[in-house]
Amino acid sequence: MKKIFDLQFFADTNADYVVNATGGTMQGGVITDPNALSAEMKTFYDKTLIYLAGPKLIHAQFGQKRPIPANNGKTIEFRRFSKLPKALKPITEGVTPAGNKLRVSAVTATVDQYGDYIEQTDMLEMTSVDNTILEATRELADQAALTLDTVIRNEIVGGTNVYYVPEVNGSTETEILSRADITANCRLRVKDVFRIAAALKAVNAPKINGSYIAIIHAFVANDLMMEAGDKWIEVNKYASPENIFEGELGKLGGIRFVESSEAKIIGPAVISDGLSRLTVAEKAASGATAVKVNEVLTAATPVEPIEVYVNGVKNTVTKIEAAADGTTLTLGTALSAAVEADSIVCGTGAGKDGSAVFCTLFLGENAYGVTDIEGGGLEHIVKQKGYGNDPLNQRSSIGWKATETAKRLIEEYMIRCESGSEFSAVAESN
């Protein structure tokens, strides 16, 4: 696996520096200043935070990295290189041709800061048998990684190149032209992978370490690997298995697949009470202006009509009336056809039958840019007891702060593949 730091990140009693229960440090068995971390311990925890966060930054791995801009405001600049045209004009013997110039354009983005902290009391520090700073750092590293990874993912998943996986029912394959038409039967297959690889090759997208990369959700990876069978090459069968990416699963069609639980899922929008899918309780006739559902929702008249699909047909909900045995939804438009019991009413934004849509990102080199988490990109902050308004030294805190942004650079070098999955009926947005 590629690691950001080759570091033993758990302190133990054999280390030169360890943190005691009060948050102070020990050197050679002697407690030093109980209200200060040594420089060595600060470096240790800074690197620990980055080390723990690193493996979860799946979407950051393949971007063009730039350091945090110094003395340049909140703007960071990425480089986009244009390809040279073909040199088809024969040169004349003894005559130097005009030559060409490397065409470089700057793409700028605005950086933002993110962060959080955990506050702990002096009683916790004194009575805990665990190293509370280290335990808090573990939790904060996980939070920081998921936060920054999502910031990057949300930028690159908005690319303009999209491939919709066809719907397959038995031997019938149906082309899909929009996200709303994706169902659980639109599962990623070997032939789709080869089609996408061909599309990247057609625009001469450069490869990353000899291959294109796909960031894939575990649910979609399961569908693909089951369908691929012997065509799937597992990482332990690579010629150089030590040179694998974080989260890498295997290879298919010249594309290396990297798994992430944070690969984008687009679920139906929430209708009410945190629910995005409702089940029709009893048949509603054609022309009806209300539908009863099994779920008991909070009664309300929405300020704006709520967009929904009723059995796959777009409509709106203008009023919610709850009862002990279910809820009646008043519709903005009369039903154009009867709706049977057990049909689905779902929010819009994903499949119109309630199916969640899974986004697999296929990438070439320099498709997007990100800021580097080192050099100020991700910082670990420990405040000892007595900081701020704490006259009795009762509180300390452990936190993180990061400066991050991402920017799509070359749209042709990335393809967002939208598909369904065996789990489309239950998956929610992430």
C-alpha cells in the first residue's frame, strides 16, 4: 500500500515520549510540564493525524497536487497543459522550422477551511486509563478524512461526461438516457468497462502509472466482480502487488479499481420525516388527487410543493395529513392512471422508481487538481488545560483544521458512470 508516512503511530511505554493521563509528557520516566506538549510530541500527533487520515482520502490520490498558497490570498492555481497539434508539414532540408510553444493555461480555485474539535474535562484526563489525546486523534482523523474526501468527491463527480449503464432484463438491453430512468437492473458489466476505457483512449487521456483508475462503491464492485468472473484480476495476482493504491481491489480491461464507501450515491430526495421512499397503502383510482401511504409522517402543509414520483410518474405533494394507520398525501396533479397498493412514492433526483444511483468515476492523469494535506493542508491542534476562558484549568481540547479545495481540470479525462445495483432499492445519498 502507498502510505503518506512510514510511521509507527501508536505511542507506547518504550517510546522516548508518551502522553500521561493529565495530558503532559514524560521523558525518561519523569513528567515534564503537565500543561504543554513537547515539540517531539506535537510532531508525533501531527503526523499521526495525517497518517490515520491518509488511507481514507481515496478521491485525493489521483489529483494533480498543489501546496497551500502562501501569501496569495485564498486562491490556488492549477496548471492545464494543452496537447500540441500534429506536425504534418514536412520540414525543408537545412531550414529550421518555426517550432511550437508549450501551451499552459492556469485554472484557479478558492480554498476553504474546515475543522472540528473535541473538548475534554480535567476529570476525564485524570481518571481515564486510556491515552485520551490519541483516542480523540483517531476519531478526529477519521472525521477529517471523510470531510476532505467528500469535498474533493463532490467537485469531481460534477463532471460533464456521463455514461448511463443500460438496463438489462433477460436478453433485452435498453439504452438509458437519463438518471431518472436508472433502475436496479442497470448494473455495471464488463462490456461497460471496456466501452468507458475505449472512450478515454479515444481522447488520448494519459494513464496513471500505466492504467486508468476507477473509484467504485463496494455495492457496484460486487455486481461487477460477480459478472466478470475469471476476467477480473485480483491485486494479489499483479506482477508488482506492492505498488497498489489505497483501497485497490483489482483490474479489468486496463482499468484499476479502487473501492471507497464514499463513492457517490445519489438517492431520492427526502419527502418528509427523513424518509425518501414511501409505500402506497391502498389502491388509488385514476383521477384521484390523494394517495394513502403506510408510513406515519408529521402532518404539514409545505411552503412549496414537494416534488415526488408516484409509481414512476412525476407529481407533487401539497399537503400531508397523518393518522395512526398511515398518512394521506394530497397531490398537486390528479393521477393519470390507477396506482396499486405497494407501489412506491419517492423523492426526485434519482431513479423514478426509487432506485438509488451509484456513481463510478473513471479517471485519467491530471483530470483534476487538489490541495496537498501536508505543509498546512491538515493540522492537528491540542489546547492544554487553561486555554481561553478556563480559570480553573478544567478543559482541554484536541482538534483539526484543514485547508482544501478541488478543481476539475480536463473534463475529457474523467467519465462519471451512473448505474444501479442490487442495493438500489435501499441505498441513500451520501
